[in-house]
Amino acid sequence: MRCAATCDALCIVLKHGESHDKPHTLSPLPPDTRLSIAEYTLGTLYGQEEVQVRELINSNDEAVHLALHWETVLLAMADRLPPATPDPLILARVQRTLGLPRLDPEVQPLWRPEAPLSHTTRHRRRRKT
């Protein structure tokens, strides 16, 4: 059974995040498989289902293409989110799970790009230095 929150999140992405390529309509993969690949990319699959999708991505070019597409869409959406201070308990749990040192949530990064730099912008900046 699919998690309702995952399905809601993926529906939002489908409505607002996919304006190019639309591999979900071109792919010969079955709809349930396409949804599982999206869930895998989002990080919401567990157990045997996660193993099956990982194996499919490792062995099927269409699955790889779709997973990379979802990764691009989800990362673009994440880049548009405003910075937020995480709940201290949740941050501590994430840091502990990932084996990271405890960081102060009030410390903000020195710089966060508003938009990804284009290749030409990066190239011009390198020349100036």
C-alpha cells in the first residue's frame, strides 16, 4: 500500500515540476513501476520494494533515465525552498543517523546561491580571479 503523503507529494511534482521531457508518458515501464522509481528517488521506499527498484535501475536503461529525471525534478524543487531552521530534536536525530558531528541549527551557511550558476557564469568568474 502506498503512503498517502508520498502520493500527494508526487502528484504535486507531476502537476508543477515536470514541464520537459515528460518521461512518465513516454516510458514503456508500467505505471506502478514508474511510481516506484519516483518513490525510490524521493527516498520513501523500504525493504524488498527498495531492493527491487534498485536492481531495476541497475539493469534497465529506461529506469535509469526515469530515476535521473526524478532526481533532477526533485533537486530543482528543493533548490527553490527557502532556508529554514530545523527543529533541534529532528536535526540531532538526522545528525546522529548520518554520523555527523552535532551542529548548531542557528548557524547559517555563509553563502547559498539563489539559482544555480550557468556554465558561462562560472567560466567568467574564473577568468576574473
